[in-house]
Amino acid sequence: MVEKTILEMLGEYTDKQEITRESTFDVLGIDSLDVFNLVMELEEKLGCTLELDGSLKTVGELIDFVEANKK
């Protein structure tokens, strides 16, 4: 569920048609502010608090981070 939610939400931030776990935010044209906003939206949607450290570079890292930290 987390992966599907994130992939759907990322579609709102990029015009790239193919988003995979290996996609980097740079390739997708998503900057750190967009990632921060995405995490805030995820917190609201999933009802959790996520402490973002800024080291996430790929979609897969974001998915793994959210799955590991959602409470």
C-alpha cells in the first residue's frame, strides 16, 4: 500500500511516465523541497510522523524509509 501511494503521489510532482524504485529524484525533476512536501503529505495520509534526514536519493529509498518509520 505504501509503495502504491507514493508512486501515485510522485506522479503529481513529475511529468515522467515511468517511475520505478530505482528512479532518482534528480531524474524525475523532483527537488528536496518537493520531497519534503511529499513526506508531509504522506504523514497526513498515513497518520504518522516521519523524520526526514535529507539523504534519500531514489524512490525506493523513500518507500523503504516510510515503511520502516511509519508508526
